[in-house]
Amino acid sequence: MAKASWVKVTPSQGSGDATVNVSSQSEHTGRVARTSVLTWKAANVTDIQRTVNQAGKPEFVDIADAASADKEGKVVTISGVSNSKKLTFSFGTGDLTDITLPSTYMANSVSTQNGVNISGDPGASAEYNFSISITVPANDEINAKTRQIIVTDEGGNRDICTLTSAAGDAYVTIAEGDIELDYLGTPVAVEVKSNTTWTIE
């Protein structure tokens, strides 16, 4: 078995007594330990093999801290990184209540059901990218709205992204035309449509 590319040996050759440092070319981001074999070779000597094991990275999930939509609304894609075999998305606190959590998200470029094991378990061997796209409608109110998007990995680790919908423009709308009163001054209903405070002077 050949030495895996992630194993670093310094020096990789020598003569006489020496100290060989065995390390990894880079951090191992998968959950599952990986293994390789080193083989010492010398003329007229039986090969000597030693196994090298590198521990897996503890399960984790990391999502963007914040995402936003402008007042006209849009589809917002929130991205992150994990090595879990399963991710579950849910809503947390907030007043942005007219959004829906999609049933699927992208994990390692594959469409995956929310809360279901990811096909091929890419996090076993390395961390992978994930993203979820949420449609945010236009905000007609004069205050911004927010909602927590929570992602939880199989081990219960969780991270939170705060999704913000920008404040809409203030408006006051009154029906066109004059307000006609009869001679008795009988009240006439005037419809006011607004998303902000207003006065009549």
C-alpha cells in the first residue's frame, strides 16, 4: 500500500541514525479518522511497515452570521460549512413570519432533504459546503424584520444566521377625488391606507 498524499515525512530518506518526523500535509476536516501505511525499504532488509492514523475533526456546523434581503424582497441563499452526516434547518425567534423553510437544501452540490442523511456522507472524509435558499417577500412595513435561521448537525451542535428584510418605504394613500358632504354634514367614510403614523390638520 502506497503512502497517502496527506502524509508528510521529513526526511523521507537518510543514512545511519536519524529522526523522521511524520505529520499531515493539512488539517483533516472529515469526521472519520484516516489511515495510511509507511514502508521503510533498504537493500537486503525486509520491508518494515507502520500504520499512520490521523484523527477525524470533531463534528461541527458553521453558517453565515447574517443575511439580508432588500425591501423589494428576493431569494436569499445562506451558506455554510460542515462535516456532519445530517443537517436540520429550523426557524428561531423573529418577526419575519411570512417566509417558508424549504424542504431541501444543497449539501456538497447535491440536493438534500432537510433533516435526512446526506447521500454518500461527504463529511466522513472532509468538510463540505452547504447552502439553503429562502424566498423573502417584499417588506411593506417601515421597520426591518428579522428571523433566526438555525442549522443543527447530527451531534446537536448548532449555529444561527439572522435573516433581515430591509424596511419598506413609508406611505399614505387616500382615494382620489373630493370629499363631498351633504348639507346636513352627514359623515363620509374616507379610506386611509398606510404603514406609518399620520395626522390630519
